Amino acid sequence: MKKILLGALAGACVPTLVLAQTSVQFYGIADAGLMWQRGSHPKIISGGEDGSRLGFKGSEDLGRGMKAVFNLEARVELDTGKQQPVLVNENQGYYLTRGMGALPPNLLAAVRRALQPPGGPAVNPENALFDRTAMVGMITPLGAVLVGRMYTPGYEVFAAADTFEVGTGGTWGSITGGTAGFQALGADIRSQRSLQYRIALPSGIGASVMIAGRGSGYYGLYNKFWGAAVTYKANGWDVGIGHNHGYDPNGAPSLRSSTIGGSFAWNDWKFFAGWHDQRNRHSTLLPTYIAGWDAQIAPQLAPLGPATGAALRTVFIDNISFNSQIDAVAYQVGLHYRLGPGRILASVAHQNDRTVSDSDATLFALGYNYFLSKRTDIYAVAAFIRNRNEAQYSPATAGAPGGFTPQPGEDGRAFQLGMRYRF
């Protein structure tokens, strides 16, 4: 075992400060551009192709094949300078409140505002400084042991299979997850308070296992979490199989996702394919939703009497418990083709919603990168999403969810033009 691969530590070439056998690196990505979405005004966005960030990582050679390592990576929104991106558009998502027609119209509107507050954060609601990665660990001849907030094994496989490299409106992630959109994630991208073991063999075979207890998962709301992946990265292949499994605060199975896929590079071509299964019958956000009702909505019902207030609360809980569930499978195929100093990207992805809503979505995307240098490129991407029934998927970016189409079943369209600089 001569080599350990750490996806969490991979990054662009950056300046290095070397002190004896210790190295500390400062790195980042500055990505911004323009985005037009159907049903929304054109706007300046941050993190179109890659989430903008600032990071520090380092290692110290301890001898005998051992190294201490760390990685701290902060989210930065170039359009505002903040660390909490909002949805790309301001359209209302209706899926979480379907079936709540028994609520008075003014009360239903208040519920929707509480679930999706205007201008509220869509990512990093806790406003963590190092939301993207916060990790320390040790590399040994037998593998690497890492502790902190890190990318999950299942998501690393998902990212490797995404033709648009989990960025721009073409990212596969624009249509994965529940019909409730960003409020029903289809994959745990990261997990905090986690312990991970990783290993990579010279043959190209690698593996990772992650475990975590209370306060883990992407939102930090799991009772416990585990994930595992096996990968192969050699001879043009970058493929794997991964699985993540979280448990809600009461210990019931929450989001479970399984992913198979990756890419194969051949001459000027690179081909991608992926399959992603996602199920969640016990959303970790349910206690938050119910607490929000009790704190914000219940006081408005006091004049109606206890019996009416209790009945309306039951309507809310029954429906949001059902609407926050996920049962879907998604698949994607695509390719890159190198053309001069640039590359063409194209993909097709489909999400099959297996709930009674049957709200499927199909994504078509075409993009182009022009590389001005090894660190700087400009990009243009056009994306189209065909929504069925109650689906409201809208093309996303690398840094923020795409939000919703104006109405359920309406097609989502977007065009992005931007620039990415890696340092």
C-alpha cells in the first residue's frame, strides 16, 4: 500500500509554505457569472461551475510512512460576500403543502412563508465558518483515518458520475431528491461529526467507510449515520459504488441513497453514466417543521379555540409528514469532448418518482468550457428540465439549489455564462 488517496484533500495547484517537513497550503476558487432562468429575472450568481471557496490544508511528515493532515474549507458567495447562498430564484415551492387545502388561505400562505422564508438561506443555515470541510486526520501505511465534517462516501461516487461535475444548470443534482426540492435532499453531500477510514491500493482499487453518531449528517440532525464506497481509478476508469444511510433523531431510518457510476476517458472523449436510488420515509426536518408550527402558527389559531387549533395542526402534520418523503430512482448519461483549448459537455438525466405523485423530471444539458489557462476558464451552459405533474425542478448551480418553476408541471429552463479562477 504505497499510496493513500484523499478526495477531501484534492485541490488545484496552490502556493505552498514549507517549514521543515511540514507544508501548509492556501487555496481557493473564485467563480461567478450571469444566470437566466425561466420565470425569474436574470441575475449575477456565485459558484456557477464550482462553489466559490477559500481553504487551508496541510500535512506534516511524522516518519515511518505516517503523516498528519488537516483541511479547512469555507464557502464564499462572490455576489454578496456572505457564506449563506439563497435559492437561485424566488418562486414558491408548493409540494410540501399539498393536501393542506383545509387550512384557511391566509394561514396556508403563512405556512408557506415559514417553510420557505423570502431570502432565507438555502445552504449552510447554521452559518458555519468552515461549512464545506473541517477535518483533521492521519495517513498511515495501512490507510487514512480522518475526523470532522467531510464529503460522504456515497456522494463522492455520485460526483464522479456527474457529467457536469456537480456544477452549473447541467448538474445531475438539479433533479435528484424529493419533489419538495432543497427541503428534501436526495443525497447527504457531507456529514459532520464523522469518523472516516480511507485506503487506495496501487492497482487503483480504493475504499472508504464513514460512521457518525448523534448530530451527524448534512444538517447535523441524524441520530447516527454510516456510509461506504468501493472505487476503481486506473486505466482511464473512475468508477465506484457507494451507499449512505442516516437515521432520524428517534433512530428510525431516514435518507438512504445508493449510487453506481463513474466515467471512462478515451482519447479526446470522456463518457459518464450513473444510477442513484434514494428513499426517505422519516425526514430529519419533521421535528423542525412541527416546532415551527407550534411557535409561529399556533398562536394565530388561539381565537378559533383549542379543538379547531388541534384539528388544523393534525392536517399540517399528516400532510407534511407524507410530502417530505422520498422514493425515487435517477439515472444519467453524458460525455465530454475535447475541442482545441476547450471541451463540449452534454448529458441527459431522468428522475423516476415512485411516490403516488409520479412527479418525474428529465434534464437535458449542453455546455462548453474554454480554458484560458490551467487555472482559468469561461463557461456557457444551457439546461432544460421537463417536469411532470407536481414537479417544480429548476436548473441549479454548483453553489446553490435552483429553486422552483413558477407552477407545478411547468418546464424549467436556464442559461449560464461565467468565469472560474482556481488558485
